[in-house]
Amino acid sequence: MIKPDKRNWKARLHEIIYEADTPAGKLFDIILLIAILASIVLVMLESVKTIDSKYHDILNIGEWIITILFSVEYIARIVTVKKPIKYITSFYGVIDLLSTIPKYVSILFAGSHALVALRALRLLRIFRILKLARYLGASNNLVSALKASRAKIFVFLFAVLIMSIIFGTIMYMVEGEENGFTNIPKSVYWCIVTLTTVGFGDIAPQTPLGQLIATFIMILGYGIIAVPTGIVSAEYTHQSKPKPVSENDLVNLNTQACPSCSSEKHKDNAQFCYNCGHKLNHG
Amino acid sequence: MIKPDKRNWKARLHEIIYEADTPAGKLFDIILLIAILASIVLVMLESVKTIDSKYHDILNIGEWIITILFSVEYIARIVTVKKPIKYITSFYGVIDLLSTIPKYVSILFAGSHALVALRALRLLRIFRILKLARYLGASNNLVSALKASRAKIFVFLFAVLIMSIIFGTIMYMVEGEENGFTNIPKSVYWCIVTLTTVGFGDIAPQTPLGQLIATFIMILGYGIIAVPTGIVSAEYTHQSKPKPVSENDLVNLNTQACPSCSSEKHKDNAQFCYNCGHKLNHG
Amino acid sequence: MIKPDKRNWKARLHEIIYEADTPAGKLFDIILLIAILASIVLVMLESVKTIDSKYHDILNIGEWIITILFSVEYIARIVTVKKPIKYITSFYGVIDLLSTIPKYVSILFAGSHALVALRALRLLRIFRILKLARYLGASNNLVSALKASRAKIFVFLFAVLIMSIIFGTIMYMVEGEENGFTNIPKSVYWCIVTLTTVGFGDIAPQTPLGQLIATFIMILGYGIIAVPTGIVSAEYTHQSKPKPVSENDLVNLNTQACPSCSSEKHKDNAQFCYNCGHKLNHG
Amino acid sequence: MIKPDKRNWKARLHEIIYEADTPAGKLFDIILLIAILASIVLVMLESVKTIDSKYHDILNIGEWIITILFSVEYIARIVTVKKPIKYITSFYGVIDLLSTIPKYVSILFAGSHALVALRALRLLRIFRILKLARYLGASNNLVSALKASRAKIFVFLFAVLIMSIIFGTIMYMVEGEENGFTNIPKSVYWCIVTLTTVGFGDIAPQTPLGQLIATFIMILGYGIIAVPTGIVSAEYTHQSKPKPVSENDLVNLNTQACPSCSSEKHKDNAQFCYNCGHKLNHG
């Protein structure tokens, strides 16, 4: 590949932010990942009263540093993309904005209770990690196996729900309000807690008949836990079999994004964007 | 297919109610589904005291609307079928009747306690959803995999039961009444709670020896949870393999039901019912 | 097969008791099964104080009827077998004796506390059900799949145990006695309760660090629950594949037992016992 | 194989300690295993107050015997190996030292509280069992199946963690501090307890909305428990298929270790160490 001598700063910045083929692009991704993780840890620590009262100032400064960092990145993304509206209205654009503004809003409405919910908005940054998931080829097989068995798992979960409603109602009538089965929704909740083998124990049957029915529900749950596992397992066994690869499949995709329309997964030897026809930057 | 110009209202109604090939038939099914779900939500909400005391009148009116709707449907089904006795005595016929009458009975015996149980009868409508399950082809494989491994799962559950009785008796003798293991049935109940990894914690071993045996039971449960999963998984892996299809298998079944005997799964080109020989309606 | 006209009562009784090919033999097995199940139910009900104080006499009479029934069967088995010593010292012989004598002993030491343990001995009759399991061909595949993966499951459970000891000790040091982790064995017990996803909740980590470690243990447990399932599933998938059957395999085994040495699984056309050479009864 | 008549005691001791081909070597391994297990039991019993106060002297003597035994073994290992520094700095060398010294240190600082942690160090001996795991060929397949699916399981657990953080934050906002969801880390902890179907029940949702979300989390957990199982199961199914063996694979490895550099897995007919070229002892 030929490296052009002159390139404007926009194109270079675009390459760093949107692609991971160059050392600068990789470094950018790693810094971003660390910032996201630090941000999540900060939001969590702030919610712990004892820590927040002790280190409030340090947490606040840390959060401001990360907020400014994300603000700079957000502006840089808008500036370097040729169609900023498309980015701003995209899923990641909305996430980026929503997770950055809470800190600015907190100055305006300092001390108000709604800030707790606002603080949690910052956790949305976690979705940006998925953006970096382009390195994880391992998950492709997994996702397609889950997608293939989606319909079957849905049918199965629907059956579990119907069973829970029926058994929940029976338990409501057998155990009654005095044993914690206050109403049908609560009984259905207990039934799902039992069927999924979670078993909190906050509600537990007290009458012999209730315990007998509970036994039946548990053994049923034990029997049907096999079903979703069997589905995914079978699907995955078929998927992970080595497939014969034809010559046409041997195409290398790289991580660069079109500087105009942000579409990804270009072929390594592509000169123009397959989507909008814009000239691609070649590193 | 030739669409006949003149058809009496009975035949047309039959097609709407019992079949899903026409737009009217599909709309009927969707309305029915919504009515069933609304009915279930109503029964559940009625059982919650705080909601029932606040919105009692609204819930009551809603329930009357749905009850009248189901009553009309029930009568329509009887009228359009040629052999009404067969429908009335069928599983769905009984379900339809049982889930519709409670509201009428509630006028007669207003205020009595038995109404709680009557109210729950309305939840039987949930089974009618299964009737609409004809759209879900995805579940066919699932059901046949479960059917094929039925005998093995039964043997397995029987073994779990025997194990529970033996370990339950041992725990009853080790822990005794003072630690919650009041009698053998309760100990067996605890043992199943533990083996199925539900673990409510309402009863838990207190003595060191009891905890040692509990450890053994749990590790055993962990080991044998693999068995039903392995069975279904293996069965399903074999089932979901693409089978060679012979010419004879390529028969399309449609959703229409015989107007005389209600038998289903007719071949697309069938002119007469395979069961009673009655002429089929062709849309 | 030719039915001989004259056969002594011993041979006929042997056929009824030990074989299931004749109608009388099948009836005998069914009566035995009902007696065993009734016996188990009786022992369980006796342990429930409220039931025992109310229906003590009825339970007592029922237990005597069953005890006499089993006594008669035990004697009949000894009389009809040619080598009684072999039967008496066999696993089922010991079970049969141990589960029959408690009632007789209870007359001698009436009122003593040791009777509770004696009563439980009667539950040993449950193992006799396994004897009747010869009808269940479905379990053969299951048992052989479990046997084949025995070594791997053992290695796995051993690894779980080592992990539990290490994490249990860490939790003991982190949480300490004031949070319920009184000593290392109890911490190991808690660790197994958590790893196997049973989660009683009688002991739960209270400190943030303890909860962090618990989180790690749970996710680990979630990850490794896959291992035994994977083993059995894979083993079972291979086992349940249809195997090509050679001519030599097509041998029919029947349920009759040798009247001399009690060895089972004789070929249908066998004239003499493959074990001791004694002449077999042909029905 | 030719047995040389004259061999110095060092070489003979090396063979006993590091190899398991001779009867003496096997006996050494068995004694070592018993000593390790006895040591673990001792440490556990010491932590139980009632046992420690009663049998303190016996436990102390037992621990001294085992400590001296391990000390002798440690010195013997250093003496017989040609490159002692390499052994001392190796994983097992450090484990051997760390698990042996606590008892000697306990004389110097008798009565201090830090001894509890020191005592636990002795449990590190458990890792030495893994050293003896060379007999367990059964685990090879297992380990390689786990290794192959490592990346996928990591991706999966990462997804579970992200889900837990999101749902944990939602539950923190819905349930609030008054229902036990004191802060976000604690809510995330609860979420993992629920997703993994452990369900301690020390924290449980109290509000209807919280219970609804909990129901959703549980059904999700039920659905995704299938994923790691499916991965390992599929991997294992492929792995356990009989592979065609080429002539080159038919090499027998023995358990002897090089007397100079301790490298293992020598071929049966090897005369010199494949690693350092030192002459191997042939039994």
C-alpha cells in the first residue's frame, strides 16, 4: 500500500478514531476502553454512601476528566465524519451524547434527587465496549447459533410462562395469603423463581400439599432445563462443524470506516466505499 | 382453487372461526389472542387486593365484556359445526365452557368465598392459546425430541425420586426435628429442593454431619443435572439433522378444519375430509 | 415351546417369583410393586406426628399385612431356589431380610427410641423396585453413557472439591466468624452450596470483598456447570447413534432365572443354564 | 531395558521422587498423597473451635509429623536435582516451601493472630495433588475441550457481566435502599446471584415492579445457561470423535524426569534429555 505524503488532519483523525489498523488507532481504542471502565467503576463507587462521603472530591474530579475526554471524542467524531447528522442520529451517537451530558446537567440542577437517575445514564457508556468488540471474532459463531435457535427458545419460554401462570394460580389457592402467596402475580413470580431453580426462599410453601406441588414444579423445572440447552447445543454442534471454503469466500475485510458515510467492513483492496462510492483512505 | 360465489353464512363463519387461511380467519385469531391475554391480566389484577379495591368496577366491566365475547364465540362454534356434541365434549369445548361460566355463576352466589376458585377457572382460557399454536412450526421439532426422550427422562426422574427418599430419610435421622427436618416427607421435600439446585433455604442442615451429607447430595445433583440435558441434547442433535426428503413427503397441509367433524391437518388438495368423508370448504 | 403337563409346585413357584414371561409371573411382579410402594408410603406417614397419633392403629395393621406378605415371599424365594445360601447372601437377599425383620423386632423392644432407625430400614424395600427394572430397556443406554463418562466426571468432581477447599478457606479469612463463616469446613460447605448454584442463603457473604469473591465463585460455577453436561451429552450423542447390527447380535434374551443358581439373561432357546449347566424350566 | 548394577544413591532417590515407573516411585507417590490429604484434614479441623480446644495437642503433633515429612521431601528434592535453583524458583518449588514453613514460623510468633492466615498457607499443599495428576489421562480431553472453548466462554461471561451491571443499576433505581439494594455494586452482586440461578435470598425484590424485572432476569438466566453448556458440549462432541492415528503418533511417553533439568514427558526409548541433553536414568 502507498502512503500518501500529504493528508489533511481530518482524514488522519478519522483514521485514528474509526479504524484500528494503525498503531495510533489501536492506542486510541485502548485509551477509550480504559476510560469506559474507569467511568463505570466511578459511577458504582459514587452509589456506595461510605465511599462517596469520604472521597467525594476525588470521584468528582475523576468524573469531570472522563466527561471532558468523552466530550472531546464526541466533537472529534462529528467533525471528522462527512455526514455528521447520520452519526448523531445513529445508535452509538445517541449513546455517546446521553452518557456525556449528565455531568453538565448536574451543575445546573445541583443537589436535586433526579441526579441519581442521571448518574446511571453514564453507565450507558458500557454499550460503547460492544463497539470495540470488532476484535472478538469468537463471538460470531455464538451469536449466529443463538439467532438460529431464537424462535425455538421463544416458544420454550412462552411455554414456561404459561406453566408458571397455571401453577402459580394453583399455589395461590393452596397456600393462600397467610403463607406469603398474597396474590396471583406474586404466586407466578414465586413459580418462576422455582422453575428456574433460583429459589430465593423469601416465599416458601408451608402446607404439606403446597410442598408436594412445589416438589412437582421443581422436578418439572429440572426436566425442562434440558430443553434450551439441548436446542443451543444441537444448533452449535452443527454450526461449529468445519465448512468447506470456496475461493470466493477468501476475502479479507479490514477495520477501516468510510470517511463519508461511516460504513464498515471494506475489503482490503477496496479503493472506494461500497456504499457511497467515496474514496477510502489507505494507510 | 375455485372460489364458489354462493355460500351460506354458516360455512363462511366456520371458515373464519376454524381456519386461518383467509384474512378474516387471521383477524379472528388475533382478536381471540388479545381477548385471552386481557382476560388473564384481569384475573391476575383482581387477586391483588390494593388494585381490586381501587379499580373494582373497571375490572368488573372488563371481565363482563370478555365473558360476553367468549359466550358469543362459544355459541358460534356450536352453531357452525355439524356435530356440536363432538365439539362440546372435546377438550377445547369443555375448556371454553368452564372458562366462560364463572362470571354468570358469580351473580347467583355473589359474595361467597368459593368465587376465588371460580375466578381462577377463567385462567383455563390460557389453554386456548395452545389452539392458536398452529402457527408455530418451530415447536414441532421440539415436541418430537421431547416425546422421543420421554421414556428416558421418566426413568431418570424415577431414579431422582428414589434417591430423594433414601437421602431424605438419612437426613431426617441425622438432623432430626429440632433442625427443621420434622418428618420424612418434609426431609424428602428438602432433598428434592437441594438435588434440583433450587435451594430455598427455609430448611437447611445445622449439624456438621448433616452439612457433609448435604454437600454430597449437592455434588450428586450437580453431576446428574447433566443427564436429562444430555438425553434431550443428543435426541435433538439427531432430530435437527437435515433428512433426505422423498417425493411422497412433499405434501402441504393447511389449517382448515372439517365442517362436520372438526378434524384438522387436511392436505391442500383434499376435496373430502379424511376422517368422516364430508365435503371440505375450499376458500 | 412345549408346555409340560406335570411340574412340581416348586418349579411352578420358581417361575412365578423369578420370571415375568407368564401371566402369573407378571401378576406377582405387579402385586410386589404395589406392596413396596404401599410400604414406603406407610413408613413416611408414620414419621408425620399428626398423622401417626390419629391413625396409628390403621398404619400399624397395614404395616403388619405388608410385613407378613414380604415374609411369605422371602421364605418362598428360599424354598424354590436350589442354592438358598447364594440367594440369602446376595445383595437382594440381604435387602429382603433387613427390610422385613424391623416389624418383628419392634414387638420385642416396644417403645424404645432405636425403633425410629429400625423403621427406616423398611425403606430399603425401595431397592427391590430396581429388581423389577428389568422391564425398562430405556435405561440401558443411559447407564452405559454414564459408565463411559464415569472417569471424566470423577476428575471433574475432584477439581470442584479442590476449588471449594481453596475458595472456602479464602472466604473464611475474608468474612470471618462474625458473618457465619465459623470455620473452614463450614466455609467449604458454603462454597459447594454456591458453586452448585443451590444457594440456600443460610450463610451469605456480608462484606463487599466477600461478595466480590462470591460473584467470582458464582460465575465460575456457571461456567463449569457446562462441563459434566458436555461430557454426558457428547458420550450420549455417540452412544445413541444407530449401530449396524450383525447377525450374531440378534439373540433374544428372556426374563427367566436358573432354578439352581439364579443367574439371569438366558437366551430364548437355551435348554441349560449358561452358568451352572442346570436344566432350565421352559414355560 | 538394561538395569545397571551400580548407581549412586542420588540417582536412585531421584528416580523414586520424580518418577512413577518403579514400585518404590509409586509407593512414594501414594505416601505423598496420603500426607497431603491428612494435612488438609488437619488444617480444616484446627479451624473448628470445639475440636481444636479438645484435641489441640493431637492435631499439633500430627501437623509436626507432616511438616517434618514435607521438609525432608523438600530437601531431598533439592539435593537430587542437578539444578536446584531451577526447582526452588519453579511453581511447585515455591508451593512446597510456602506450605512447609508456616509451622516453623508459628514457634517464633506463638499466639499472634496472623497465624490463622499462615495456617491456611499449608492448604497450598493441595496443588501438589495436581502434580500427581499425571496418572489421570482421562482429564486430557476435558482440558483441551475447555481450552478450545476458552475464548467463547470468556466472551459469554463478559456479556453476562455487562447485563448484570445494566440490570443491577435498574434494580437499584427501582427497589432502592429500603429494600436491601443499598448501592449499585450490591445490586450487581444480587443480579449475578440471580442470573446464575444461585439465589441466596439474602436480598430479594419487594416491589411488584422489582419482582417483574427479577422475573425477566431469571428467565433470561434460564435461557442463557444453555450457552456455555452448548459451547463445551459441541467442542467436546467434536473432540471425543475417534481420530485417525498416523504411525508417527504412536510414541510412548514415560513418567521419568531428567535428573539435570527436571523436564518431563520423555519418549520411552530416549537415552538423553530432549531439553538439556543430559543422560537419562533407565530403570
